[in-house]
Amino acid sequence: METGLGARNGPIEKSFIDPQTGKKMVQKGDILFPPRKVWMKTFGCQMNYHDTERILFHLKDLNFSKTEDREDADLILFNTCAIRDLSNLKFYSQLGEAKHNKKKKKDLVVGVGGCVAQTEGKELIKKFKHLDFAFGTDVIDSINDMVYRTYAGESKFKVNAWDRSDNFSIETKITHGSPQAFVNIIKGCNKYCSYCIVPYTRGKEKSRRLSEVVEDVKKLVRYQGIQEITLLGQNVNSYGKENGESLAKLIMELEKIGGLELIRYTTSHPYDVSDELIKAHGLSKKLSNHLHLPVQSGSNAVLQRMLREYTAEHFLGLCAKLRKSNPNIVLSTDIIVGFPNETDKEYQATLDLLDKAQFDFIYSYTFSARAGTKAAVMEDFLTNEVRKKRLHNLQKYQLGIQEKIRRGLVGKTMRVLVDGTSNMKGIKKWKGRTNCNRIIHFIPELPESNYQWHWVDLKITSTTPLSCNGDLVQDYGRIPQRIYE
Ligand code: SAH
Ligand code: SF4
Ligand code: F3S
């Protein structure tokens, strides 16, 4: 039995076809599960989206299939995020709506998982009468046992224990048919940045063994047609420390897997970017030419208050080393504006850093106090108005930088894996991401052409600060091949 995201203690599911109806039925313990529908809403980071995929995978074994229509659901699940106030608020308003669904459908089951449930599960259960159960981030593999308990008549319970297994050992579960997959390699975070809730919602760092991840990815490539993987963790650069392994070693092993085209990883902490990893960015042919490296602030004083363990100079030194190792590398970052007591000068230092670092894109947020973190009780003279103004100004400033970077791309031909369509002013366009994570849109030669999951070469014709438009130069189809020689 797998360990690492909650041991399964309940009876095993057995499926059979009902001879009378011809429908699939599932027996778990003494309860029969007919085909049912689950509606699930996810908030937060890739980790949460990945967990949702895993939950849905398990629920299939209990005869639940996914529905996009909430009214149609027998089970409503929320996978929550606690990173900023706004993420919490969005969840609370959705949870409120589920009350109406339950009024209409008495046997509807409602559950809440994820980062809010991990820390506030007990309170949620108490506060919201229509909520049946809450479960934390480290028990998602036992979702079927929880749902089973609700059908056995239990209600108002929470499961949010930390998994006690020595190793973090799981197999990637995917239900989608795309050639892209997330692969969780490390869970938790030991960093305790002063503003951040994640160490409290995701627990201590624990890595999967390198050999297990390699076998997992081999299977994904061989049996599920995966061509692109994103290695996932809150601090992926800490990977393998407890086992004498490392992210760089893992990448160089994954590199050898035939049929795997592209390796990405997220998210990095600058403190843990090793020379070995920087070297891997030069050596590996399959490692993405994009790296997301959150800096948070350009002021050393603020970085110190954030407990980030590096200086702006160290960060810029890393950018330079990475660009030397791989001249094609493209960098992006996260910024928090308005950390407690951030002065004008400290704010200005972040704008200076944006100038120097030349990021391809950024995610930026105003500081949001999270209960239980060190920053939440720091002295703070800033008003929310100042925070908002600074954020707006910073975003405008960065868009200016991006506009120049993107403009320089006109005339270049780049390869993308097409991942969908967009509709702009009534014109249907296909779109994909380059190896370096830039979005390029293109108009198909024939309106009815289907390019989904094709590898194509596009010649960039025009740009905006956020994306590019291109002309189709070559369509390689869906056939896996060595793309980035
Ligand atoms: N593990 C990653 C990402 C963590 S959360 C890392 O170490 O960078 C994603 C982003 O949310 C962070 O990079 C940070 O920019 C932002 N964030 C985290 N806590 C925040 C808070 N309390 N207020 C505002 N933004 C926050
Ligand atoms: Fe949060 Fe810092 Fe850990 Fe990232 S490294 S998840 S910002 S505590
Ligand atoms: Fe949010 Fe939890 Fe991710 S707090 S950002 S969902 S780890």
C-alpha cells in the first residue's frame, strides 16, 4: 500500500456490473455505490490543482465521475488556499453557495480540503452546518475512506493528521489525456519566511526517493504518452537533502528517459539554488529554458524582515550565473509589495531590482497578514491604499520592461506545444507555450484545423507585454520526437 499522503484504512473498493441495469457498481465494506457525480472547485497553487487531480483519480474507484455542473453533483468538494486573504474570501463565498445546493438536494455531501482545512478544519465544521467533513493536505489519499464514512451515516468530522511515514512515497495519478504532467517530488516547506502560511498548511519537507521518481516518470512517458513534466514542490530546490540526493541529480537522470521532451520545475527558493543546479541548466538538453525564481523584494532590509536568507546582490549574482550557464534562460519572479513598514526607499529598491534582473514576467501581490506568521504581528505603518498604489505602479513599471523584451522577439521562430484556443475579438486563435514559457497565439490556416497537442514552429509577427502573435511555419503533429536539439 502506498504511503505519503495518508494511509488508507477503510475497506477496499470492488467494482462489478449490475446484471439488471448494466451499470457499474462499487462495493466498499457493506455499502453499495451506484454511479454518482462529484463537482470540485480548486483554489491556489499548482500543488493544489495537482492534489485535485489525485482526489478525482481516487474517487473514480468509488464510482464518482466529474461534473462541471454543481446542480448535478452528489458530492461537492473544495480544495482551498490560505496564502492571502483574497484566496480565503473566494472560498467562503463559494461555500456559502453550496448551502443552497444542499437545501435542494438533501443527500448532497459537502467536503472541504486543502490549506484552509488543514489549519481551520475544526472551526469550519463547527461554523458551517451544511459542511459534512474537512480534510487536510496530508491525507488526500484516504479521500474514499472519508466519503465512505459520510455514506455510512457519519457527518461533521475532520481528518487533518500529518502523515507519519518515514518516506514520502507516492505514484503520480493522472486522469487527463494531455502530454503534460505534474510530478510531486517534495512536500512541505521548512523555510518559515515570516509572511508565509505554507509551512503551517503543508508541514515539514519530505522528498520522494530519486529512483522512485525516475521509475514514475518512465511509466508516465511509456504508458500515458507524457512528453513534458513539471517537478513540483513548495521549495523544490531542497529536494533530496535528507537522502543525499538533489534536484540537479534528479534532472540529469530524467534527462536519459527516451520520449520525455521537456522538464520544468517549480517553485524555487533562491537560497537553495546550488552550483550543481546552475550547471545542470547548461548541461541538460531537456531542462526548460525558463526558471521561476521568486525574489519577493529588492531591499536587503525587507528581505531580512522576510527571513529570506539572501540579499538582492546574491539574487542578481544567481541570475548572472544562470544566464552564463544557459544563455537562453528566461527568468520570472514573485514580488510582495508593502511588507510591514516598507519605506519608499525600500520599495524603490524593488523597482531597481526589476530593472537589473529583466524578468520576462512577474506575479506580484500586496502583503496580506496571515494569522500565526511572524509578519502578522510586526509593526506596520502602511495603509492598504499605499500598498495598492505601490502594486499598481510596480506592475506598470514591469509591463514597460516586458514590452521591450517582447518587442525584441519579432522575427524569431520558436517551437511551442499547442495547449488550447483563445478567442480574441471574435477571432479564434490557437495558443501554446515555448520551451521558455512564453505564450504565442496563431491563426490557423483553415478555421477547422485542430492543432491540440501538436508541436509547431511559429514565427513571431507582433507582441504585447504579455504575449506574442505568430505565423505557423511548420506543423510537426502530435508525434513525439526530439524537439530541442
Ligand atoms: N514556495 C514558493 C511560493 C509560495 S506562495 C516560494 O517560496 O516562493 C506563492 C507566492 O505568494 C510567494 O512567492 C509570495 O510572493 C506570495 N505570498 C506568500 N505569502 C504571502 C502573503 N502573506 N502576502 C502576500 N503574498 C504572499
Ligand atoms: Fe512560503 Fe517561504 Fe516556504 Fe515559499 S519558501 S512556501 S514563501 S515559507
Ligand atoms: Fe495556497 Fe496552500 Fe498552495 S496556501 S498557494 S494552496 S500550498
